[in-house]
Amino acid sequence: MILKPFMREGIMPLPVSFISTVSADGVRNIAPYSCIMPVLRPLDLICFASAEKRDTLKNIRDTGEFVINLPGADFENKVIPTARMSAPEVDEFEAAGLAEKPSHTIKAPGIMGCYAWMECRLEKEFKEEKYSLVMGKVLRLEVADGVLDDTLHLDPMAADPLMMTGSKQGMHFCTIRETKGFEPFSAMFPSGVDPVTAAG
């Protein structure tokens, strides 16, 4: 079956993250974003795509700060309340019934109840006519107790990360499972040595 090119997210499960910011006037904002990815290993950068007319994007441009919150599947009922278009003066923590988690390195707060939080500073913006790619430098990465195993590997069953696929009608929520398969990074290299790990 051949699909329309814009339907790529319909066959590509995406993580659901909530990006929290504070406006220059101190108003708290939350918005869900799925077009998000880390930038290579072992860099401390993360990138997301945003439509141009978004309070989140304006707040980041004004303050240079944001938090990427990674929720479990129990947050699926918070996607629409935070995605709705609201006036800039609306406190979206209050509107969505979410509690803030104070940040340590920036003013913008995180969201209580998520399983991970990345406190970020704006590194660079790649601005196009209809969208921007926002590159953030992760200043602090915190993970909730109980979602990591003894090797600091994420336990998918414990984290139960919220994900989605898109369709013509809307968003279909899902999560992930672990297959128990494993391959070390070093297997990609003829020497059997992973240069990133070797560099410390």
C-alpha cells in the first residue's frame, strides 16, 4: 500500500514528551511534542521540531530555557488539555491539573509524575518559514527511582513510556516492550572497541 508522504508518523511510533516553559512574564506553559530526538552519542544535545506560532517556541526564544518531561502511559489523558490552543496568559499547569516539579538549573519547572526530566538551555535554533528546529543543551538529566535497573538501563515495563502513532483521524496512544535482545556498540567496529566508550 502506498500512503501519502505526510502520513510518515502513521507508521513510525513516536515518543510523547511534554515541554514545559515559563514566559518572560512568569506564566507557566506546557505543550506535548513528539517530533523530538537526541543528537548523536555521546553529545548532550536534544532537538525538537515546532510549528512557528507556539507559545512554547516564543517562551524558549525569550528565556532560553525549557524542560523536556517524559511521561508514562498514564499521562495520555493530559495530551489534549495541554495541546489545546490557550491564551498566553493561561497557566497550563493549572488548566491541565498538573503539579510542577522545581528545576535545579533553570527557572522553568518540570512536571511531577513523569519518569524523566531534562532541564535544557537553548543551544541553537534552525528557523524556517513554517517551522523551527530547536536544539537544546541538556544541563541536568534526572530519572525517577524505580525505572532503571542496576546497569542504569531503562526498564520499559517500569517506565511504561507514552508513545503515539498518527492517522487521518488523530493520535493513537501506545507504549513499548523489551524483546530482551542486546548487542554492544563495540560489535559495529572491526577492532571490537567502541571509540565512544573507550574515550570515557
